[in-house]
Amino acid sequence: RLAMHPQPTAVKSLVTSADGETVVAGLADGTLSVCRRVGGGRAGVMQLSGHSAPVLSLALSPTQASQVVSGSADGTVRLWSTATGTCMSVIPVSDDRVRAVAFGPMGTHVLAAHGRDVAVWAADAAFETWTALGSISGHSDDVTCVAVAGNGEYTVTGSDDSLVKVWVWGSWALLHTLAGHNDEVLSVAVTPDSKAILSGSADKTIRVWSLAAPAACRVLKGHTYAVHSVRISPDSTVVSASLTGMRFWHLETGECYRELSADNGEEYAVTCIAVGASVFAYAAADRIVRVADLDAEPTRLLDAHSASVSCIAVASTAALIASGSSDC
């Protein structure tokens, strides 16, 4: 267990590198805390200051292991080097909060969701100068989530207007408007092969949209509360979460093959989830983080927090799980 800040402050966002070597936390006081593994052990926590409001979103570069981008309620995006602890660039995005950030597939573009739009910026070779390429616009209400396809051909946005939109990478032209949800879209994800999109909504459903035939979406039902998170593992296991439980789905058939809910005798008021290559982790209202293999019941209970857990991250290729709370 690590104290991520000298003074108690809530962790608002959390990411970990694929190899588990670096954990970055975005805090309510506007700072970032970085913990890096050195020589098989854990180094001390490094504090990065610059934002003047809570850090709401983080993303690690897919190509530069030491680069992380942060989005804040102060309306700015900052690019940091976790190797040197310096801020490489400050991108003024909006007077509105930056709700979600994402790197492009080559690490040279940053997307930042603010209000109803998504700002797009491109970096020079040294990542010292960022050029505004414009905004992705088309939603009639706030953009809540952003995902980038692994093949680099498109990006996806979900919004409070209940729509999912698909945009061509580079031209930012609208490719598809995916209508079907009747309440806010709270989470989006792209399948590992980039052929389908998943969306979770406050209407209690998950929708699976095939890019080859977007009108013929599959609707996954079963949750009794808003679906606040949808995740997909590298082997295409779909995991969804609402306040009262989690469901596991076969992507190809839409079959729910496992459920963790209050019905099994344990209170699963799920607050956040994360999925890795072979394991999943989630936190419930009891402040305990539960961990298990994707094909097994939760078997490991991590009981270290004294306050509710707000975010979890799982390293995709290493046995490392990070959790954040207001007890840091």
C-alpha cells in the first residue's frame, strides 16, 4: 500500500503501464502522483504539479512508455514525462472541464472531451509543440467517454444525448451515428479486432455494434441499474458493471454466462472495474477490492482501504493491480 500524496486527497483517476512498471494517479487537488518500479522494488512516489483543479482523466502513450496525458477540471490537458517528472506541454482546451482524454494509436495525437466536443491536437517530433487540428463536433449534449480503435481507423464517442458516434481517424468526418439507447451513454469500448463497438448506458443495457452492419446491433439486457462501465479483455470477454452487480458476456452470442450480484448473498455495490489479459478486479461499497481469473469466482480479497475505492487499473501483461481511494 502506498500513500500517493503527503496530505489526504481523493484519487480521481488511475492508469498503469502494460508491464506494471509505472502507476499514475490523478488527484482531487490537481496533482499527479507517479510510482515507478526500480530494481524489482517500488520507488518513492513522485508528485507532479501544474493543474489547478481535480485531474479527472489520464491516458498513457501507446508508444512512449514514459509519457502520460492528463485532463483536468481546469480546462487544460498536460503532457508529462514520468521519467523526469516534468510537464512537457500544456494544452489549453476549454473553459469547461476535460472529462476524458485519449492518445491516438501512434502516440502523436491527443483527444480531449470537453462539453459537447472533443478537441484534437497533434505533436511535433519532439512532443514540444502541439498544433490544434480542430474539434470533433456533433453531439447535442456532453461527451462522457472516448475510445480509439486499435487499428487506428476510427475513434468513438459516447454522450449524454444517448448516442454513440464513430469518426474517421485523421479527417474526423462522421462515419456512423449509432442510435438505440434511450438514456445517457456512460462507457464505450472497442473490440480487440476493431470490428465492433460496445456501449453501456444509464438505460441499463449494453449494445454491441458491428461496424459492418451498425444498424443490426445486439442488445444485452439483465442489469437493473445504469451500466456505468463496459470493458473487454484481449480474448473478447465482455464485462459490464452497474451499482448492483457485474455480468460476463460471450461477445459472439451475447449470452450472459456469469453474474455477480446481491442475489448470491453478498452485497456487490460495484463502484469501478478493470479487466486485464486473464484477470478482472472490482471494488464494491465495502471498500474491498476483489480479484479473480476471468473464468472463476472472486478468490482474492484486497482489504487495505479505509474509504470507498473510486478507480482501479490492471496491468495488461503483468500481475499488478492498482486501486485509488480518498484515503490516500
